[in-house]
Amino acid sequence: MSNNNDLIQALAAIVEGSALADSRHTRQAATDHTQGCYEVLFTTGTARFSLAERATVAAQVAEWHQVNTLAQHYQTLTTGAELTPSLQAALLFARHLTFEPVSVTPQHLQALQQAGWQTDALITLAQVIAFVSFQSRLIAGFTVLNTITKTEVHQIKTLPAVTAGRWNLQARTTGNRCAPQSFTRKELGWEPWLPPKPFDAFTEAQQQVLIRFGHQHSDYFRLLGHDQPVLEQRTLIDKGIFYTPGGLSRAERELAATVVSKVNGCIYCASVHARKASQLSKQTEEIALLLQVQPGDELSAGQSERWQAVIEAVAALSLTPPRLTQEHLRALQQHSLSTLAITDLIQSAAFFAWANRLMLALGEPYIPEQEAIEAGDAVTRASA
């Protein structure tokens, strides 16, 4: 894909030949498929969710993130949109999902359905909101990275701490399974609030795509498969960000995913990526400490200086609107993070702004049956 067709480069004013532009070329798959996902979502609408309606939602989400260049871009695509009750319901849902994704409940999806949103269009709506949350953080992060060079020497100022967000504490899921009430590295299940698309309802070509990525047995991915072109581009972005050599270590990319999940209160995502970060870094106590941080408490407390810098930068980028500053990135540079490594960190954090929002808006985690039984037995023994 040519650089003349790269919305992020244009809106973040990334100069060709700069260290940041070079780092994005090194991560060409992520760069290309980020543009590819934009094109899938915003060049063709449907009768149930028009291009103008998508752009209206996207412009509002970008405005809430205070990424003005992106908001203005989407505003140019809104011609013909009417503020119907259906679109008003979508914007209300978008506000919850943008500012506090953990606040979304099955009742929000039911309200959308009552306003006329069918499952296919509703999945696309969730993807629009979450994708623009991703785009906004890429542009915000790259814009800050654009303004500093490795040769600058500055006294690092003390930055306000970013704290852990709240998470859901209900004992049972909507489907009456045992729900986790704290962050964990143990394996969890995920229960969808909408019906996943049956595997045999996909075309043969679509089935092959699901099989290629190992998605065919996953309720989550078959649910996202209601809009398979977006799912395919999103999967390729994920691989381009997390499964590439050089730059930031894979362990610290997984750490970033865990931090974002703590900010957003996504227990499921944190369980997967904290487990990977622990395995790869061998710093199990440090990951356990991060998972134990309570709502309102400082996320980086007790960590090494390097991990404090990483956690604080990721957490600041994960807020809505993002609060990443030059000081955050200079602190990373002082710990020898190259432009490529910082690019990896920004992309990892931005991607989980997307992933958390889908997980939290479309379903909830549960404790697998055997572990739930063991947890119940432990409570019984403790109270005996």
C-alpha cells in the first residue's frame, strides 16, 4: 500500500524519511492493515448502516478523544446523515463505549436492538467505535513522538500518576455462570451477549479465513464474523503489531496490553496478556503486583524504573482523551527505547483500546466450571 494512501501518516503529519516513518515501514503489515480496516469500514456503507451514519459516529468518537484532525476528516464524510432515533441510540452507545467501556451492559445492546439495530449492523457499529478509539490513540501517540528526537536532553518532570479503572464485581454472568471478581492470570471463558454466527452460515471462502486464523471454534471471533471483512483486517493488524521481530520485546508488548486492560477494567483481556507477559518476562511477581492494583490506585507503584516508565506511558495513552506527553516518551528514551520500540508500545496500547472495547461491549468473562467448583469449595471450607 503506498504512503499516499495512509490516513494515519497524513493526520499525524509524519514526514517521510523521519525515524517515525521508518519505524512504521518496519511495521508495514500493521500500517497497511490499519489503512485496510479504515477502507473496509468507511468506503462502503450498507442499507442498515450507511457510510454517512458511520462517519457521524466516527466524527463524534474522534471529537471525544480530542483528536481534531481525525474528527474533521470524518466530518467531511457525514453528508446526508440524518439524526434518526436509530442514530441517536448509536451515539448514546458510543459515548458509553468511548469513555467507560466497562459500563456497557446487555441492556445497552437491547436498547440498540429496540431502536432497529440488527446483529450484523450492531457488530459493525461496535467496530467503528472501537476502531476510531484505536486510530485516535495512534494519531495522539505518533503526534507526540513526532515532536521529540533522541538527541534532546531534558530533566524529566514528575507526571501525574494514572490509576487503575473500576471493573465489574457481579458474582454471576448474564448466563448464570460464575464471574471473576478480580484480575487473574488463570484462563477464563468469555460469554457473548449476542448470537455468534454459526460456522456453517459462513461461505466456504469465509470459513477458510476463520480456519486460517484459528477462529472457527471461538464464540468471540464468530460473533465479530458478522462483519468478516473488518475481522480479517483487525486480525492482520494484531499480527502486525504483536508478532514481529525487533523493537520492543514481546513481553513488554504484552505488558502494555495488560496495562490498558487495567485502565479499562477488562478482566478477560488482562488474564490472557498478563499470563503471556509473565511467561515471556519471567517477572511473575511484578505482573501479579500490577494485577492487584485496586481502582483509584497508582498502576506503576512498586515496579522497576523501566516498567514504571512503560506503564505510565501506556496508561496515559489509554485515557479518554489520551494524556500521553513528551515527558512520558523522554522517560522511555532514558531507558533506551528506540523510536521503533516506542512505536511498538504506542501501537500495542492503541490496539487494546480497541480490543477491550469489543470484549466489554459484546460479552463478559466467566470462570470455567471446574475452577468455579474449586473456588466454591474453598469458600465453603473457609466459612466452616
